[in-house]
Amino acid sequence: MIKARITVTLKNGVLDPQGKAIEHALSGLGFGGVGQVRQGKVFDLELAETDKAKAEADLKAMCDKLLANTVIENYSVTLT
């Protein structure tokens, strides 16, 4: 079994209204030292696979086909 973590974030230059809302909320709660906030998604997966290269290829395909909108999002895959 192989475990992986996929992190999906908006590309630089893409407007992040949720991040901006979080930034304002934190400021309203008294956390004045917080700068720019960007929100993303994290997926933890367990694959019934033993071949590391095959797992990495499958994870990339999952991201390209479903987990990330590659037009506006970047993703990174980390095997854990």
C-alpha cells in the first residue's frame, strides 16, 4: 500500500476570493499581522499499489482528470 498527499493551490495571478475572505476574517478577529492568505485543498489517499512509479503516474492522472483544474490550479504529489 502506498499513501500520498496531494496539495492543490490556485496559480499565481488567479483571484482567490476565499483566501481574501479568510484574510479579512482573521484581521477582524485581531490577527493583524497576517498578510496575504491563499486557500487550497489537500487530499490524503491510500493506493492498493506497491509499484512507486505506477502509483505516481496514477496520482498524476487523478489530478489531471479530477482533483485539480489545471487551467487555474497547480498541484503537488508527495508519497508518505
